[in-house]
Amino acid sequence: MTTSTTETAADRGARPAGDNRRKILEATMKRFQYQGDALIEVLHKAQELYGFLSPELLSDVAQRLRLPPSRVYGVATFYHFFSLAPQGEHTCTVCLGTACYVRGAALLLRELEELSGVKAGHTSADGRFSLLTARCLGACGLAPAAVVDGEVVGHADRSDLAARIQALLGRER
């Protein structure tokens, strides 16, 4: 059997009939000729397909790209846009980098915790909302910054973020 058709950890376990995520991820790796330099692109596709990067999925990517698992794990944990645990349907990531911190990001985070009832780094019990933090979003000129469902919010304040989160969740608080 060739390497490209070998069943991997990501393939095992219960999957609904017609689940072709593995084939799509394999096609992505093949497009990049299984080169280690494509690690970030492959991890993006894996997270897009699976919602998060499980240990089994990281191990599989390491094997398929012929990279040490420590390198794959290191990249997955370094960048804020990768998640090693399932996230809520909607997410809000607050930057706690230096520029954002000195402009009130810590207070903003506490206010969002109170508003949402979700502690930073956690997901609501119903799985609809995750409140996350990042060391730096690279939007220092917009401090304090946050990312709500992939959209960067610069000069973020409590009322703006509260309105966005309430709109996403379809509720008043």
C-alpha cells in the first residue's frame, strides 16, 4: 500500500457516511507535494475541515509531511488562529499583547467574561460561544483589538463587542 492511501489516526473512529474531510486534507497535502514548508497551509485546511487540531490529527500531519511531531505541535500552539480543542460556534479573541494591554485589554476581557458568562479560554455550556485570548494579533495600531468570528475589531470597547456578541448569539443581556 502506498503512503497516500494508508489509513491514519484521523481516519479511524466513527465518521458519518459521506465524510470526505480526510480526502480533502490529503488532496491539500498532495497539492503541496507533502513538503514540510506547507505546514501552516495544511494546518489551516485541517482546522477548517475538522474545527480544531486534535492530537491525532497533528500526529497524522507530522507523519504525512515527514516532520517531527514537536515541530507540528510547536507551530499549532504558537499561532493564535489554531485551536487544539473544539471551539464554540462563535468566537471572540481578545488581544493581550503589550499595546492592547496598556490600552485596557485586560479590563475589556473581564467585562466580556461577565457579559457572556464564559471565562477566557473556555466555551459556553451550549457550545455556542468561546472567549479566547491571544498574545498578539498583529493589530497593535488598533489597540485594543479583538477578533469576532474572524473579523478584526480595532479600538474595541465593551459596548461595541457586547453588541456584536449579542447579535451573533441572538440574545439580549
